[in-house]
Amino acid sequence: MPRMSDQAFSVAANAVSVNVLSGLLHEFLDRPAELVLAAASSAVGIRSTLIIGGQVVLNDSFISQANRFPLIPDDIAAQEQGIGRMILTFRNTTGAALTVNWLLDVTYLT
């Protein structure tokens, strides 16, 4: 099972991050896959959006504020199936920069 992750990814105050999956090995799913996204921020105020193959599966939703690397199942934000390009962004709703720790597990179904 491939895993994509990042630790202490900084999101500027009142800003939206770039696609954090951009350039990673499994950004483009060439066959159906089961996906598990887990994320935790350093404080309250981070929202996440996950788009898979043009379909929004997580829309500007709050994530865990546990201030640590995410644990499964505690910090799961989305568990979906999909195919195509994935876009994962984080939006900071506060007036100060916050960090996000995230992981995305990919299990190919075929």
C-alpha cells in the first residue's frame, strides 16, 4: 500500500495551500483505488478539500487539531474510492500561520 505524507506543512494565515499532492508518485490514479486521508493541524482553524477525478469528496471540512502526526483511525478525514487526478488543499481560517501533518494511503483495487 503506497503512502504519501508530509510533516509540518505550513499554511499561511488566511490562505489556501497549493495541491500538496502535486508531483508525488500517486497524484494520478490510473486504476480504481481505496483512499484513506488522515490529517492533524497544530491548532484549530485548518480546513481541507480533497478532489478525486474531478469529484469533490471532502469540501472545506475541519480536520483534527491534535498537533501531532495523524493516527489511524483517530484522525481520518476521508475514506473514499476513486480514479484520476487527486487534489488535496488546506485552508487556514486564522490570522497566523499553522502547520498540518497529513497522510494519504492508496490501496489499488485491481
